[in-house]
Amino acid sequence: MKFIPLLSFFFLFIGIADAFSQRGVTYRELTLRNTTPAIYYDKTVLPATSGDNAFMHFRVPFDAINFKTISSFDGNQEVPEGAKFFSIVQLSVEVSTSEYDNRRVVERLTWRTTVFVDTFEQTKSKTDFAKGFLSANLTPGKYTHRLQLVSDNQPVRFSVNERTFKVPDFGKADDLPILLAESVSGNSINLLNFGHTVLYAQNFSALLFLPDFNPDDESKITFHIDEMRFSRQDTSFVSSVFSRDVPKENIHPFSSVRFRQGSETGAQLQFSDDGETVGYYAILDIPNRAFKNTPFQIHVTEDGRPIAQRFYRSLWIDMPVSLLNLDIAIEMMQPIVDRDTFRELRRGTSQERERKFREFWAEVDPEPEIDFNPVMVEYFRRVDIAFDRFSSAITPGYETAMGVVFMRNGEPEHIERRFPTGSPATEIWTYPDRVFTFRATSGFGDFELISQTKRN
């Protein structure tokens, strides 16, 4: 096969293991499954000595929002220069005690904002967000909260709109929350703010409050990460993938901590240590780039005694559609493998096919020490582009001549279209090492490859 040039780009992961086992679906069906917007919602409870201690922070991707043209905007606020579309977004949260026989509402909270964008493409973005948070002062205990999101006066569906959560007693060193952080800069910690998920192929940090920590004590705090397997029947342990004692220099005292709206993640913790110490927090960097795309459990022990745990799984927002299904992924490899290799990849059980698929791409992996394979992802990203760009009424883009050349070689350096008198239109794609010439076969965007020549 021709090696695909390695490019630099940004990746997020949503998980492929379950989808790998599905058979009998088509690429077009996968594109429809992959259009459901994801809304990210998380909760952070802090050992606050005054004010609010429970924070519900969220990010709503633009593709989940109903936009209208700016000509219909009649609000009082100033419209940003260049804005072409807008939407009024509102999230309401009702917090109640979780006792089913004696449930009572303790808080009703509402967040509202107006989102402006400059282009139609932005209205469909999965990686641009409207971000915000709501807060409340809650006593230790279990709670249920119901969510309602409205965009342009139309309800937006959550996968689960009623959830339970716990406000712990931070005076007790057991069952404490583990927070997931995107970055740590001094006393400022940017939370990941993607719910129960982390960004695939990106490292992150875990944060834990330690109410009983004594800096003069010899007790040992240890973070463990286990690979897990979820099924409809149960959750089972697979293997331990990471374990590290927390060094004393990663445990910090604080006199206060507050939640604030961050410019990047939309959720930030700000610690201070300019007064009487009220507690300690520990930070550990998690080498998530080396981990598989699968669920994990973080658990923390103090001298072997469990004190905290949290499940998480990976998120890949703009994952190539083909990687949602193993059989589709193998089918899309026909342009880059010979006939015998293709037949071998299709043989065997789902586990055997997955093993052979991974072994094939491992041979061209420029970074085998991490789980993410940029060469593989770039190829399947090209499959998606070929489908979007070259599909006709009867032929999907990845089966067209232009689509196959694009999947093998990527974006050409130059494209020239010619309209010879009395002859079909031609299109010439120039790459560093060769030139491809296509000729129109209809007036509906169908082209055939008529020549390829090497460049000197």
C-alpha cells in the first residue's frame, strides 16, 4: 500500500468496541447514526466553607442548537460583527432529594444565553460549544436533578434527562469525588467538562480532596487505573494498566477553593493558600495517550484502604464514520490492499477480524507506544471526505474514481478543470510525484480516471 502522509490534527474519541461487533449495516446507515448530537454535562462538588458548593457545568455543541438567520434577531444585546446566525439557548435544572417516597424540590435553576455564529458550517459544528454553569448550596446527601434544554423555543433531547448525584461529607475520608482535569496551571485547574468521558488520545489529570491528610505522616496515597468491560449483564475487571504513588510535591494545601467560568473549558477551579489551611488536594497526571479505547475505573487507596473511585470512558467527537463498525472499516480498505489481503481481513470471528485489522494498521503506526494511530485515522478520515465530496446519485464517493484517488493520496497540490470545446470536461489533480486526469461521464459530477503520469 502507499503510505499516507502524516498530518497534524486534533482528535476526540467516543468508543468503537461495541460497534465493532455489529454486522449487516451500511456506511450510509452509520452516517445517520453518527448525527445525533451529544450534550456534555458534569457536576462538581467542592468543600466550600461558604456560598455555593455544588456546580452543574455543561457544554452544548453547536450541532445540537437550533439556529436562525440574524435577520430575525430582535434582542436587546449588541450583535457581534459578522454574525449571520443566532440561537437563544436555555437550560433548566430541578434539584430534589432522591428519596422516592418523600422527594422534594430543593432548587430550581436556569441558565440562558444567546449564541452567535458567522457561518452556516459553524451551526453544524461538533467541536464548538455554548458553555455555562449553574450552582447551588446543598447539604451532604443524595440528590436527583432533572434537566431541560431549550433552543429557539424547541426542546433538545438528552440521552438521560434525570440523574442522581451525591454531595459528600468532606470531613470523612471515604467515597470522595475524583475530578477530571484538562490542565493544571499553578493554583488554577481547568476541568475536562465532558461528563463521564475523557478525550481519547489526550493525557489528563485526576484531582482528589484529602480532608484527613497530614503532611508529616508517612501514609501513602496511590492512584490505580483498571481497564474494565461493560456489558448488559455486568461490569468486569480486565487488567490493571496504571498505578502510581502520589508524590508529596503533588499534594497541596488550600485555604479556599472556588468555581469559576473559564474561557477555554468553561469550568475552572481556583485554589488559594493565603489563609488558614482547611484541607489538601492531590493531583496526578494520567498518561491516557497510552490507553486503549475502552472503559476504565480510577480508584484511590490510602495505605491500601479504598477512599475514592470513578469510572470514565473515552470520547472522540469527530471520529471517522467507518471506524464505528469493523466490517465497514475493512470494506473501505479495498483501495489500499491486494485481493488476498482483503479476503484474509474478512475471514474469521469478530475477534479474529479485529485482531487482523489492528495488526495491519500497527505495521504503519508511527507512534506504537500510544494507542492512537494517526496513519489509520487519516485514511478513514479521507473515506468520509470522499463520501461527502464525490458521491453521485448512484455511486457513493468512496467507490468513484476521484474518491479512490483521494483516499489513497489525500488532497492534491493543485486542481485544474478544463472545458474542451465539443468534449466532456476534464479535471487534473497534481501531486508532488504524479498527475491524475479525470473525464466527466455525465453532467451530474461523475468522472472516470483516464490517465496517471509520474512527475519528474
